[in-house]
Amino acid sequence: MKRLVLGLGLLCVLVLPAGIQAEDEARDLAGDEGIPITSHVFGDLPVREIGPAIMSGRISALDVVDDDPRIMFVGTAGGGVWRSRDGGISFAPVFDEHCQSIGCVTIDQARPDTIWVGTGESWVRNSVSVGDGIYRSTDGGRTWEHKGLPNSERIAEIIIHPENPEVVYAAVLGPLWSAGQERGLYRTTDGGQTWEKILYVDDTTGCNDIAIDPQEPDIMYAAMWQFRRAPDFFTSGGPGSGLHKSMDGGRTWRKIQDGLPQGDLGRIAIAVMPSRPSVLYAAVESGKSGFYRSDDLGESWRLTTTEKGITGRPFYFQHLVPDPRDHERVYKMNTFVQVSTDGGENFQGLGGRAHADGHAMWIDPHNPRRMVLGTDGGIYISQSRGSSFRHVANLPVSQFYRVSVDDHRPFRVYGGLQDNGSWCAPSRSEAGIENRDWENLGGGDGFAVVVDTADEDIVYWEWQGGNIRRQDRRTGEDKDIKPLEWEGGPELRWHWNTPIVVGNGPESRLYVGSQFLHRSTDRGDSWEVISPDLTTNNERWQRQAESGGLTVDNTTAENHCTIFSIAESPLNRNIIWVGTDDGNLQVTGNGGRDWRLTNKDLAGLPAGTWVSCVEASRHNPNEAFATFDGHRRGDMRPHVYHTVDMGRSWTRLATAEIQGHAHVIRQDPVNADLLFLGTEKGLFISLDRGRHWARFAEHMPPVGIRDMAIQARASALVMGTHGRGIWIMDDLEPLRNLTRENIESGVALLASRPAEIRVPRGRSFSPGDEHYAAPNPDSDAVIAYYLQKRHLFGEMKIEIFTPEGELLTTLPGGKRKGLNFVTWSPRLKPPKVAPSPVLDPSTSFAAAVGPPAPEGVYTYRLTKGKRQYEGSLEVRYAPDYPHDPAERAAQQKVVDELYGMLARLAYVAEAAVDLRDAARQRADTLGEKEKLARKLRSFADEVDAFHSTLMVTEDVQGIPGVRKLREKVVRLYAAIAGFGGAPTESQVQRLAVFRKEIAAADGAFGDLTAGKLAKLNKGLQKKGLAPLELLTREAFAERER
């Protein structure tokens, strides 16, 4: 490692370009007041969730209807509540309007349409979110009502009184990062209208578990836990922890101690055995953690084991699940779930293969072999008491820490997940984005994943604590490239979530941060240190080796005084910003020779607040945005700042509209005033460079967004959520054009990206209802417009015209307030095919898709009541379309001719059927004895015989396998139209044959009708009957319209 001697000197003076020396000059806004907005402005702006589901994510709680196991509710660490109605074959989110961090889920088993949810995860690792109270649904999860305890932050357990559903107990763990009095055990006697705190110790001790005697519900047990997290430390245990018992339904309590460890206790899990309620089990964290059993209703306890397999990480695994029928059998959540079959004396693994880190389990009371397990990797279902499991691979609740994109077509998304490694996937795939499209790059907890700018097959990924790897995706080979300590140098401090950043431009330039900024220009084979220690280097904040409290837990999760955010200016590679987890925001203007602290005594920002993101502007080299996150010190406010003078002064951008502590900010590369902010409560958007904000609320839950990346070529915003996987906003053009003028106008037509013609692709695959596939981005033409008010009266439609001005189609228009989007598939109508009574799989659906519309600029007309507005949209071939213009032209020429052939055949067939049926109807009118009737029937039979030469007409049971001219032309059309390039020589030759056969058919039909039709009509005229009329092509076209 090459070490540079650096100092915190003054930056060299940077000459500012004219027009960007002051913040008011940097903002290009429509007036001084900016653009005030609310969430309705975004209207129907689409966004899509692409998973992944293959590795799912952390399950914090679950419950199943005991008498109908098809119905289950799953609570997730950061992705809300999901419901299955088919035993876990499929799931749907049911909590998207509410807090996404779930602590517990409890079904009222006597009234299973009633479900209680406590928000705020109780498995209090360093990355947990926060809750906002307790909710209840009385209609099976369709709607939810907030039922109080808004400041509880996290609720660990809810128990419903078995005899009175209005009586409910809530174990409130309370705040993790600060003291708080809304914690302890609460009870409601009126269904959640009011709550009474019935057990409380102090403002640092919460209730983490409760149990009730199923036979004597006045007998209750409660575990109290003293705990606290800080950015640099976690402590579990203290004098407040303990096990308590009530004999009168919670009115009075006493502490249980007989046989339990002396001294400070930590987290305790308790279980009352349903088959023998006098038997209780407890997993107790103490100076010597162990597993305990009571046979006298908890009055006395004895230690059964201190096996490390069941005492590890109590803050994360302290949960017991009793077997419903066997009081000697109890399950303990752990890294790998353990079970005892001898009353807690011995434990062993279940045997089945499931993801590590179990947190929740349901056991069928009617069949204890059936169980549902929730882990860090999702849901697992067993029919064999855990000796084998089926993974539910359709729950997209993964927790991303960081995301990035490449410039491939289609672009790929990369990211690292909590306890589920590092992954990448395409943003588009042939049949939607399926589990099989996700590629695993590495294991552990995944964090930053970035692609080398000079070679997109070189990927950098990491696992916790700065363990950085370089992978060649061509070979799958990994190389450890983590910078190591040098002789005489200090120990390097690596964050749990170490930043990895590639430089801008085509050269390979890689940055990583310890307490120093490291840079490599040879893909990590060597490193140079280009900064001094950029952190506070506060020794009081470097105590991770002691972290954990009663149970040491030094996993690098509390490593502190480290670099967390790095940004190189896209406009000047010598300008580099660095933010640290202990509150320093530093900048260099000369590639690292000198550094300057920019945020000392920043107004409104508590000292030491974590720099969660720094974003260097793509429009002004001296401009940057920064977010600071103080939630780890109990400060849940958003902190967002902006500078236009390289940090010499800052403007606060946080407004009252922003909810949740701030994680990440991104500036649009096209419109400098368009900002995206990710907080713990979702996505917020500003149209005026941060003066006003509004949440993007309608199509996205309030999920924590930890990172975002903008794919500039595709104009797409990629969001990495910590609980709902990856979300993509595929077209930023409408937002870029939401000026104040457009918002204040009644109707504004907005630009959107061109429609792209792609080769239709799919897969012949029938995986069943458990299969997960996320949607592809829309390739259709999108007409975007803004309505200041909802349209209520009068017509609302959109007419689309060809480049030549011919009306092509008419579509209904969106009427909502805000952004509206109307899509048009840039394809012509499917070809007209003469109807057949025969179902032949090889031809019946072969012409179901029309050919693509020609490239060009199409106009459209929006009619709103009596007013009309005109705009244009472009249809073009996708840049990665695999065939050149000459090949496309050859294909289009042939497809157009076949399209016309099918229309000609359809016309002749319908005209023939009309004549046949009309002739038979006239003959029936005349009667059997009339000579003219016999002539009419003879003519009808000739026409019918001709018709049968064009197509299969026999109505048979089954698949006849017979194909005539219609069927053959359809098959040739499908074969050529389904391939975007030139047809084969054989196909062109076949077309020539059909050309002759159709011409012959036209002639034969003309010969058939020319002479006989006139004679028959003369006879009909004499009889006073209507003549037989040959269907004209114009009349046929009118029928089609």
C-alpha cells in the first residue's frame, strides 16, 4: 500500500464559473416562491417493484388461522404485512398504507377476521426501523384502524384474552435509541379505544414477551428487558430486566426470582405449555445465560442447559414456541432453530434446510407436524416437524443497503442485502423479471456492489466490515482486494456498511473508505491513501469490542468513526466529498492533497450526526447535497442540506412535509431542480431544488429507502428499499417537465420517452401460482399530461393519428387530478382472419398480434370537454434491436403483404358465406318445387365448395390437422412476423406460391359470381324477392369498423 502524507490544509482556490457563485443564481426556479406541491401532483406516475423474491427477507412475526391454515399473515422487518389465502402458495401485501416495520401479528382465533398488528420490529439489530403503534383489522386484513400507542416505537407481542376479545395485552418494547416512557405492558378493555399501562419499570426497560395461562387466563407472565443502542454500542441487560407474574389479569404483579440467575438479567423469552400450563420454559440472558424450566406455574425454576446453541445473540433470537400437544417439546429460535424433546435438557437442530436466523414460528395445533417458520431469508413451510422445508420464493421483502446500476442494455441493477448477500438482475427480461434472472455475486450481509467503469464484467462487492472482493463475471472468480494495514500505520476501521464508489468517466478508478479514503487505479491490486483520518477519531466512540452488554456481540455492526459516504464530482474528478458516521463532512478540491471540514456548527444539525449521503451535483462542480441521519441518537427528524460553494455555506432543505429520518438524496441529471429524497418513510420529490417536498404515496408504500441510483440513459430512478426490494420509476421525463407554469395551467401535455419496438419474446413455462415474476418496463407509447383538477363533465378521449394524418385509434383519457398516463401499444391491429369452426392450436392464435407500427412521429389529440390539445409521440426501434434497417425493411415488406393477403382471404370468405346463406334463404322461401329454388341451392353448394377450398370449414370434434390456404397463410404470417429480421428464402418462395393461389381464388370467385348471379337475380326479381348482393370491399371494411 502506498501511503501519502496529507494534512488538513486549506483548499486551493477554485475559480467559480459565472452564474454559479451564489445560491440564488444556481436555482433556476419559476419565481422566488418555488413550486409548492402535494402528493396529488404525481397522480398516476407509474413505478414497478422487481423483487427479488428468491431470497426474500427477514420475517419478524407471523400467525396462521388454527382452524383454516390456508390463511396466514406474515409480518416483515421492513416490508409490512402479507396475507396468504392458499396456505402459502401465493401472498399479497395488505398493509401498504401503514408503517412497514412489524413487531408482531396476532389473529383472534375465535374470530379470525380480526387481526392485531404491533408495529416496530423487536429483533433490535443495528438496522431496524421504527413503528408507530398498534393496528386492528376486523375484515380479514382488507382495512386497518390505528388503535393507539403512537410513541411506542416497537411492540414485541400482542395477546388476546381467550374469553373476552375486547381485552388485549400489548408488550411494548419501546424506543431502541433513546429513553422513553411509552414502554412496558399495556392492556385495553375496550378493543383498543383506550390503553392502561399495567406493568412498568423505567424509561429504559421495555416488555419483550408475555404469556397467558390458557386454562386460567388471569395468570400471566411478562418479561421485562433493559436495553439500549447507540451508533457505536449496544447494551443488553441491567437491573430493570426480569420475569414478572400476575394472578389477577394484570392488576398486580410480582417479580419471579426463585431459581433464576442472580444479578443483572438481559432478554428473557417465556413459554407456557398449552398441554400442561403448569410447565413453563424460559430462555434467560444473564452473566451465564441458560435455559430454565418451571413445573409449578413459574414459582420456582431450575436450569436445564447452558448450551451455546441456544444462548447465542439473545437480542436477536430470544423467542420460544411451545408444541401444542407435547409439554416436553419446545422450540428455540436461533441461528439455526433448535428443538428439545425432553423438557429442555437437550437441544438439536430440526434437520430441514432453511435460511439461518429464525425469528417466528407457527405450529398447527391440530397437526403439530405442520409448521411455518420465519427467518432472515423468508418463510419456510414444513409438513414434517422441520425435517424438511419448502421455501416460499414469492415474498419480495428483501432489505437492500445500497444499490447501483450499469450501462448494459437492458441496464442491470446491483445491490447488497441484509443477511442475503449481493445480487444483480436485469431491469428487463423476456418473461418479466423472474427469480431465475437474479444472479448471486457473494454471501454474508451484502452492501455496496458497483461495476467497473472500464469493464462491465468486473464487479466489486463486499460483505460486512469492509471485506471487499473483485469478481470477474466471465469466470466467476473472486479476488480479495481489501486494503490492509501498512507497517507502522494505525489499525483500519471499517464500517459495517463500507462505501465502495467508482469514479466518473471511462477510466478505472475505485474508492473505498475506512477512516481514510483509499483510491485504486488498478482495480484494487494496489491502493493509495489520499486523506488523513477524516473522522473525529473519538476514542469514546470506538468500543465495538465491548458491545453487546451481557452477551458480547462484536460483528462490526457497531464499528464507528468510519467513512460512510463518498462522492466524486461528475464534473471535476479532483472534487471529492466524504461523509463519516460520526458527523464529519469533508471535501477536497485537488484530488486529496488538502481537505476541509464543511459542516462544523451547521445550523439545526446536532454535532456528531451521521452523514448518510453526500451527492455531488451533475450541473455545478461546486454544488452538493447531503443528508444526515440522527435516529441512532434518538433524533428521528430529517436533516437535508444544500451547498453551491463547496460547503462554505449550507441551506437547510428539510421541510415539514418530509417524514422519517433521511437516508439518501439524488439530483436529476437533466433537470437540476428535480430532487429525490429517500427516508425511512418512503420517497419524497422536490421540483424546486428542495424548497418544497411531497411524498410519492399512491403507488409505493412508506417503506424505508436506503439508497437510490439514476440510470441516465434510460431516465430511470432505481430505489433500494430496506424491506420491499428494488423499485424502479422507469420514466423521469414527465417529472422533469412539471414546471410551475404547467402545474398552474388547466391542462399541460408533457413529454415522455419514445415508444420502443421490440421483438416479442416469452417462454413456454407453466410454473404454477407460486411462481414470482415482476413486470418489465412498458415499451408502449405513453401519453403524459397534467390536469390541475379532476375532469368531471364532458368527453375525455385521445385520438392517435399516423404520420400521414390518418386516424389510427381512439383511447379513453385519464381524468384524475395530477399526472395522467395513457398507453398505446405501437402495433397495428391483428390481421383480419376469416373465422373458422375448428380449434387448431397451431393456427387459432397465430395471428393474434399485429405488426409493429411504422417508425415515425405520431400526433395525438386530447379532447377534454369542448377543448382540444395536440401533441406528438415518437415510435422507434429499441437501440438494442438485433436487426439492421435493411433486414427490418425486408421483414416489414413481407409481413405487410401477408397482412393484406389475410384481409383479402377474409373478405372473399365472408362474401362467399353471405352469398351462400342468402341463396339458401331465398330457396327456402320459394319452396322445394320451384325450379328457381333448385338453382339457388345448386349455386349455394358451388359457393360453399369454393369456400371450403379457402379454409377448413368442417366442424369436427377434436383437432383435424387439415390446413388449407387460410391456415397456411396464417402460419406463414406468424412465422415471419414473430422474427424481427429478414425472412428465409424458403418463406419468400412460399409467399410467391400463396400470391398465385390467392389471385386464382379471386379469379375463381369472380367467375363463379359474374354470370350466374345476374341470372339468379333476374329470376328473384320476377318472384318479387330481394336480389342476391355481393358484399363489397367497402361494406366489408365498414363491418370491421
